[in-house]
Amino acid sequence: MSYAQYEFFTTDEIERSWLISILSDYHFDGFEETDTSLKAFAPSDKIKHLDIKEILFQDDLAHIKFDKAELEEKNWNEEWEKNFQPVLIAGKVGIRAPFHSPMNTPFEIIIEPKMSFGTGHHATTASMIEMMLQEDLKGKSILDFGSGTGILSIMAERFNAAKILAIDHEEWAYRNALENMERNSCVHVQVIKGDDSFAFAEKFDVILANINRHVILENVSKWEPLLDKGGILIVSGILTSDEGDVVRVANKHHLNVKNILHNNGWVAISFRHF
């Protein structure tokens, strides 16, 4: 698969975070952040008709300069493995790749992400796991919406959830999640390929959604009927500046804020259904 690389030059950390949030809606599935720029990667065929200048203009980021490059075809997973380091979250959850040594933490997850989002390195995934650490998931039913690598579903199994449904609309994410479930010996997770039009035939105790502001705001009204009274919705992929919008929409759908966690310009929020 041929990939395109866009490098956006900005020293503003919030602008880089905002770019990640925006570009995630346009098939960009890899990001590399430095103090002075953000590199964003996407399959060339999926973004060939995009007008990046117009996207920046619409979001008041037209002042940001950028370069574009077509990358030679290579094994990007192999390239990624060269730099991937294990992650420790809240001193309890160790996340590593198959080629790393065991971390001897209370909870350990083995992830080979390939093209899927969710390694624990990004603030949003780490915050979701920290939020999950604060909940009693034993015996609970879980919906992991936009599951990516399946990392949150694996974490839910580690916390003794009884039944977990992981759903993602991307074929490569679906296949990657299946591989990661097998790699982590998960027996309570069902992985399905589907989008927000999927008809769920059951209710859940907890819904997890580490996606982005746009998808969250679109789906709150669909998630609310899937939660039993007292059920928990945990979301991330939200910039701190969008926190108020997400809270207001959630409140309209019988969801009260339970907890908020800020991390490096991003926010994770847990809601209780009333």
C-alpha cells in the first residue's frame, strides 16, 4: 500500500493535537509528533481527492504551513517496530509488543497494532485505561465502540468483565483485533465488523468509545438507549476545548458527568446514565 506523508509545521502543542483530531476523520491513521511539527500518514488512494488547504481553512488553521511527500512502499509495521517502546500506565498496566520481554505488571497487554489505533502511547488511550481502572468491571457487559487494536476490550477482560463486544468499521482493524484477542488469550470478547448503523440487540453496563469529537457527538443519542440505568459511558478522543460541547450533548441524553481526566490537551470523560 502506498502512503502519503503530510508534515504540518507548528510549535503549538494544542494545534498539533487539534490536527490529529481533525485528520483522523479523513483516513489519516498514523501520526508522529515533535516539538516543531506533526507528521500525518494516510493511504494515498484514500486521500488523493482531499483539499488539505481547505480543511485547514475550515478549522481556522490556514496559517499552518505544510509539506507533502509520497513514501516508498515498504513494510511499515517493520519500520514501526524499530521504534516502538513498552508503555506503563498508572503504574499498573503494562503494554508491550510481542517482541518485548514481559513487564511483570499487575496487568499486561500484548499489542501488535499494525495500522490500527490503540497502543497506549497516545494520551487518549492511556486516559481511557486510567478511567477503566477506576471502575468495577467484574461481571459487567461491555461495548467497545471503534475498537481499533482491541486494546480496551483486552483491558476489560483483564478486569474480569463477563461479556465484551468490540466493533470497528475498518476491515484491517477488525482483523488486527482478532489477532490481538488470540495473542492475549481472550475468551470473553466478540469482535465484529460494523459501523454506527449496526443494530445492537442488547444493553450494556459500560460503553467505551475512544474515537473523536465528531463521532462521539453523532452517536451519544444512539448509545444512550443501549445503557441500563446506572450504566457508564467512557469517551475520549476529545480536545479540552471541546469538553463543554460533549458534556452538553450527553446531559441532554440522560448522562451525567462522573469523572473527567485531562492529559496533554486531551480529555476523557465518564458519564453515568440516569
